Amino acid sequence: MAKLNIDKIQKDFELDTKKHDDHAFNVGDTVDVSVKIEEGGKSRIQKYRGIVISKKGAGTKKTFTVRKISQGIGVERIFPLFSPSISDVKVIKKGIVRRAKLNYMRKRTGKAAVKVD
Amino acid sequence: MKGLIGRKVGMNQMFDDQGNVIPVTIIYMEPNKIIEKKTDEKFGYNALKLGIEEKKESRFNKPELGMFAKLEMKPLSTIKEVRFDKNAIDKTKVGEYIDVTIFEVGARVNVEGTSKGRGFAGWMKRHGFKGGPGSHGSHEVHRRPGSIGANTFPGRVILGKRMAGHFGNERVTTLNIKIVKVDKEKNLLIVKGAVPGAMNSLVIVKQA
């Protein structure tokens, strides 16, 4: 039985299907995510601002979670990093954190919920 | 009717134009060599005998080597017969290769393979039965089948009663799956969804 170089085929496939490069940001950063939205045949870009609380996955399967407080309610959105509907991720403010996953942000209320320190 | 043999590489994901994630299976298909043409007049059906993967000559036995020596080609380790249309067969020659480009993006195919072997599997895993309750006083009956029949009548277990036993390692076909991408350079066929078998296992892709 011929052995396939599975890792290489998978890696090449990911390079081929990747639509754009990795956006540079870290967990804890406050970011503006530009999301393409299709409405009635027209597309526009909507910005989603929040704190990156998690990055996970490998290769083209990477995702990141952005949390914000919208009208007093916590909202989290998980974006696939290489999705063609994400045109840009702009870092507004760098955050200094000691953890890779900021799950403690979910317990915070008030002003503390919108800033990391 | 057309089809090719290949090997399953594994699963991955892709984005479509709308930005949706599609789960895909990558199938590696080296160009299949035509070993024999079988036509209606002689065999009663139309098919092509296809082979892939060259191997050291010492790995073959004499009859196999003899067969390939007669055809004047290097011996191939994996040989399968796939049904083809009569006119498609007429266009080909023995010794030629058929590659992935016979499939078009968007067309539907059936993929045959050998499912992963699970050995002697219990009744819950093999047939998806529920099993006993986890608590509320149940004692050592969490994954057991319970009753398998009635009383003095019929006095036996009904034939075909689903019970524990060997599971997997059997021929399975996934029907009507869509081709997402055809990569001629790398000899890859990308289909949507899952395909039977483990990584590196043999699959036959046939037009649905």
C-alpha cells in the first residue's frame, strides 16, 4: 500500500484555499472587525468592535472570539479567521493580558467589562 | 457511467463565495491506468479495469507479473473494475491514463470505501440504541441490551435481532455527494462532506 504524504497534501490544500493572510492581533486587543454583509443584492461593510477573548484552531480552521457589551448585554461573536467575509481586523488598542483565553471577562460588569488590564 | 480509484487523504474545510464554511474530504487520485477494456459483446457489460500504484516487482506473484508482462507495462498493486459508458470506452486505449478531470465541479458522485473497523462492538455503539439510565438506582445496566425477546411464545430470539458483534470494516457507499473542487495539478478531488474509511484507505468514486 502506497503511503500518501497526508500532511503535505493537507498543508498545500490549505495554502490553496486560503483567501488572505493572517491578521495580526492578539488576545486582549480591542479590535474593529470589518464584516461584509449582503443585503438585497448589495454588499456593505459593518464594523464590529470588541475585545478578542480567544483564538483557537490551526491552519485555515482558525477562529477568534470577540466580546462586546451592547446595550448592557454581553455579545460574543466567533469569526473564522480566514473567512472571505472578513475584510479587515484593525487593532484599536493593545491589551496586556496573562492568559490565552479571557473567560473571566464574562463575569465582569460595568466599566471593567469593556477594558482589560 | 464513469469512475476512478483513489485514496482518502482526510477532511478539511473550505469557504464558499458567500463566506460559508463547507466541510470537505480530500481524495488523492493518481492517474488511473487502463489495464483492460471490457465490452458488451464479450463480457455482457461495459467496464474498464483500472490500476494505480506501482510496487516493487518482487512484491507480486508469478501470475500477476505474467499478466502485466503480456500488456508490457509495469505491475500495479491496486486493480479495480469500474463501469463506463460504451462510447467513453471506445475513445480510450489500453495503457492510457485517466485523471481527475473526467469529473466536473458541481456534479454528484457516489463514493465507495471500507469503513473503519471497530472490532467487536457493543449494542449501543453498533446500532445506536439508548442503553440503561445513568443513575436513579440502576445497577450495572448502563450499556446492556435488556430484554431480547418474549416468553414461552415464541421461546426463541427472533432472527435478525440486533445485538453486539463485529462492527465496521465493511463496504460502505455515500451517495450523491457534491464535487467542490478538481485539482488537476495535484491530482486531488475535493468533495463535500464525509466519505467512508480511514485516512489513506482506498475509495472508488463513481458518477451518481
